[in-house]
Amino acid sequence: MNRPLAVVITVLQGRVTPSLEVACLDATLNIMELSKERLLANLRDVCDRIAAAAARSGRPAPAVRLVAVTKTVSIETIRLLVEAGQKDLGENRPQQLRDRAAALADLHIAWHMIGHLQRNKVKYVVPTAAMIHSVDSLALAEEIGKRAQAAGARAACLLEVNVSGEASKGGVASAEAPALASAAAALPGIDLAGLMTMAPIAEDAETVRPVFIGLRELRDRINREASLPRPLTELSMGMTQDYEVAVEEGATIVRIGTALFR
């Protein structure tokens, strides 16, 4: 294990070519890959926990969609995951989503763009993503709609809302969400499906339950008060540290990385 790590240190000191740097970093990543058995056990555990939390909220397990966040794992690991039946995958970076979708074009995968998205990167995402979780402005929604229309399609989108109010979190403020939802949903090429949020990192998931309650209540209020072509149904909320609480509070999509790949 020490040899690739030493090579990476040499890379960082600038004594190898860029192509060798990529090869060395890939070698280091491969060392960290999970066994197939461990990966499948993790997947079963996460799915069982989602099903139990859904039952506690009075819903069947299929009411909650698991999006596996694959930004830190190799193409080979992604293939194992898809072969095990996990079809919804999430990426944080637009170019990585584009490149991985191309590399895995032989598989049936629903790609989700879950990270911050700039308008100049929309071109990488719209042709590939089954859903964009991070719409946080009308200008971004307009660019997505324009690109989708040009492709003869409609882009499924979620409005990212900063329910917690943390300065470090992206998303529109809760008070501004109804107006943005109405405007975005009216755009040609946009299919506004629901809302997304990120809760603060907390050791005790119970402390962030109010964030998930807040997103659910906001969605319900938008559906009552805003003029939308159709009601919002999706709530993308909950990650490794808090997804069970999020499901209990109505999450329809959870975004899980660490719990699958540790």
C-alpha cells in the first residue's frame, strides 16, 4: 500500500507528467476499493434502513428512492453497484457526470446532478441527467429550460432550498422559494418536481429533524398557495448521517455515499 501513496507524494511535488499523475491517483483509488461482498452488504443495510423508516412514516419502501452518490468511487465499483440493481446514481460535478455517463453508456442508469450547478456548466448536464436537484435561481432554471427545449425534451428539476439558513449552504431562502417555484415551473422545458435541501452536519440526527419538517411543510404550502402546472411531489433530503430521520419526515429521495462505500 505504501508504494502508490509515495508516488502520489512525488506527483504533488511536481516531478512527474500529468498523465502519470492520473495513473498514480487511479492506482491509489483502486487500492481503496471495496470488495463486492462488502459493497452488497452495505447496499442491503441501507435499503433495509430506508424500508424500516418508510414503514414508520406509513409508506411502502418503494416510495423512497435511493440515489447512490458515486463521486469518490471508481467506474468498476459503479458497475458492481448497478449490476446489484442500484440504478439511480448521483454526481456533484457536471463534467464528471458527463464523463461517467459516457463511460457507462452500456448500462441503464438514471443520473442525478446533486451538486452546485453554474449556468455555464448546464450544457454538460441537460443531455444526461434524469433529474437536476440544485436549481437555486431563475437564471439557472431559464438556462436549463433553454437547453432542454433545444434538445426537444423537458428537464426534471428540484428547487434547492436553504431551510437551515446556514451561510455555508447553497439554495434559495425558504421565504423566496414559493415565488421562484412558480416562476421556474412556468418555464418551457422545465418540469419542476419538488424541493431539495441539505441539513447541517450533526452527530445526533434528531437535531436536524426540524430541517426536514420545514422542507415538507414548505412543499405543502407551495402546493396550496402557488400557481403551478402540477403539484410538487418530490422531497430530496437526507444523507448518510441523517437519512432515516429524513425518510420518517417524508423524503422521497435520499442521497447516500459514505454508508454505501465505507
